[in-house]
Amino acid sequence: MLGWLFPRCPVGTVDKAWVERRMRWLAGRFGADRLRRAVVVRPTPEFFPDPYDAEGWTRRPSGWRWPTTTGCPGPSACTSSGPGR
């Protein structure tokens, strides 16, 4: 009856283990500090400045703008593999 008082993870055990294993791989490949500094793309005007058009959802956008607040010149410069990146 009062089950809503006890939060539980919405991800199953198998999926949770997979996510944790992949995150360990990412941390080993790029470094934990790089993961902590990663920019999360959110559905805000910072990342998506064009107005939303529900009618044109099947059209491809004319171009995604890389936000200047990320401290990175562009996606290709900040996603290349290697230590410290």
C-alpha cells in the first residue's frame, strides 16, 4: 500500500550491470576526469536554438549548432579517442 515511499531503480539488474560495465570501460579509455567534465546535451535553447516545429518532425534539421559554452570548439574535436580527451 505504501510502496511509493520506497524508491527503487527503474532499471533491471542485468541492464544496470551492463551500464556500469560500459561506464567502467569509458572511464578506463578516456579517464574519469573527462567523464566528470562531459557536457550533457539537454533540450534547451542553448543546444537547440531553433523553434520547435511539431509538423516538420520528419525533416532533418538544417544544422546542429555546437554551443560555445561547452569550452570545446566542436564535436569532432572533443570526441576523438585518446587519453585526456
